[in-house]
Amino acid sequence: MVSALEILKKFDAYPKTLEDFRIKTLSGGTITVISSVVMILLFASEIREYLTPGVDEQLFVDTSKTNKLKINVDFVFPRVSCDYLSLDAQDVSGAQHIDIEHNVYKRRLDLDGRPIAEPVKHEIGEQDANATTTPASEGEAERTTPACGSCYGAETETHKCCNTCEDVKHLYLKKGWKFVPTTIEQCRGEQFSVSEQKALKEGCQIYGYLEVNRVGGSFHIAPGRSFSINHVHVHDVQPYSSSDFNMTHTIRHLSFGRNVVGKTDPMDGVVGVAEKGSEMFQYYVKIVPTIFARLDGSTFITNQFSVTRHSKVVSAFFGDGSGMPGVFFSYELAPMMVKYSEKQKSLGHFLSNLCAIIGGVFTVSGLLDKFIYASGSMLQQKTELGKNG
């Protein structure tokens, strides 16, 4: 009676030959070593691929109720001082944010881009401590100012006296009135203030973030003090003209929402150069809300965006003269949201790939070894026949 073990032997798909009938060649050993190295490399690649979570992408209608949009900025303007740059924003709901500085820092730079002062966090309505006037001559420096100069109807409860041109100008802008220095007694004979003198002799880095309503809108950085007259946004660049400002800039960073560590945004490192007088740089941004869902169940909400660039010359000598110099961003939010979900890869798929690597490498190496061995045997036979002949 045949035993069960003998019956099992009949199913052996890998019959063995005797050691005496095996031939080991140099080519076979070389192929074996190379195949082993290839398998190790493929194994390492497959393990790394298995440990890297897969990403599933979904697109659906944005129903989130977040009411604020965080805009992260880091700009460098090498030809305009910080005193003459303001950051303003407006959205489609009509909300205006004039001279936003409460979450923005300004750092003074020299014309070579090197910092010359520590960054300063400005508050809305804060006056520049350096905006003091310089007299035209010693005789004028000795001139005594009135005890309480007129504010020409712009005085307030806290500011009833205007003894300098800067005082009158500040109150006029708060009232939204047009300021004409030639009609103000305090401005006659005055030279530029200290801030006005260095307006075109320094650079500025503006960085930080601002929070606006989560609707479409715009923000810009432009020279001059900004204010609103009859719902019209105005920048006062006196005593300069708009064409005096070179708005060449570098966008070191621009993003919307939370920053993703290690992620480079499309505007990072973009340089805008004003080649012909003053230029108006316009950037049209399309924002797509994005959610990253991790394997541990946590979610990370941010935004992706694409940008279209446009610029035009506003100098009267080179361009059409319309518009004003500055860097303007208009953004719109897409109604759709993208969700990227991490998912663990299948263990069965991983093991199948490992088996495929082993089988594939052994099969290819076996075919290659047989081809080399057969070719060598044929050449050897022909050589022996040639000698015998």
C-alpha cells in the first residue's frame, strides 16, 4: 500500500537533480550576484512605497462655514520706503480695510536689500515718529510757531491745534478732505519731512498676515497714505507724483490659509520688475479650498491657488497714464472643494508585488543564464570541429 507521503511526492513541481549532474559556471555566478542586488533594490523600493500612504482625491461642493480667510504675505520693495507703502483690502461684500497694519510687520531696507532696522509692528492710526519736519534755513528754524495753529475746520476733540503741515494733512485725510499744501499756512516754506526725504532712498519688506471675509475681494500695496472719499479709495503721494515710484518687487511668499510645511506655493520667488517708469502689477488669483485628511483622523484645511499675471505702464511718458503704481491682487474662491484623504495601502497587494519581483527576476536571470550557457557551448563545439577538421 502506497503511503500518503509517497503520493504527496508525486505533486512535486520542482524535481531535483543529483549534485553530480549540476554544472556551475562563471557566467551563472555573475548573473546570480547581479540578480540578488536587483532584488534587494526592488524590495527596498517596494517597502518604501508600501509605507507611504496613498492619497485619494475627491471633489465636491464647498459647504464649509468658515467666515474668515487668512492671507499670508512676504513682499520686498527695494525702491520705496516703508513710510510710503500701505496695505489695503476690500471684498465684494463692501467691507474695506484701510491701511491694514495690525498683523503686518514692516522692516526698513537699504537700496541693496540689507536690513537697516528691526521689524516694527504698526497699529492702525499710529503716527510715524520720524515724520518730523526739517526747516529750510537757520532763520526759519528759529521762527516761533503759534501756540495753537488753525486746522482749517478739520480739528477734532483730541486734536484742536495744528502747528505743522503734517498735523493739518493728517486731520484732512481723516476727514476725507482733499489736501492742497499750497493753501495751508503751515506748509509754506517747509521742506520735505524726514519720511518724505527718504521715500525713494530706502526699501521695505512687508510681511505678516491679514484676515478678511471669506468671499472674493482684492488687496494691494501701493505708495502713499490711503483713505476714502465718498466711497472712493484714494492714495495721497504728495509731495511726489505717482510716476516717481518704482514698484519693482519680490514676492517671497504668498499663501491663503494655513501654511503647509515643505510646500512651495506658485507665487514664491516671483519677481516683478518695473522696466519703464512706474508700473501697475496685477495678479488674478483663483483659490480652491482644500482639505487634507490624515490616517489618524485629523484634518488640515487650507487653500490651493493659481495665478494669472498682468502689468502695464502708468507713467505718462511711456504708458497711457491710467491707473496707479502698485501691486494689486484680485482673488476669487471656487465653489468646489478638493479633499485629499490618506489611505493605508493593501498588505495583500504589497506581498503580491514582492512575489512578482522574486519570480520576475529569477525567470529573467534563468533565461539569460541559459542563453549565455547555450551560446558558449555552441561556440565551443564549433571550435573543436574546426580543430579536428
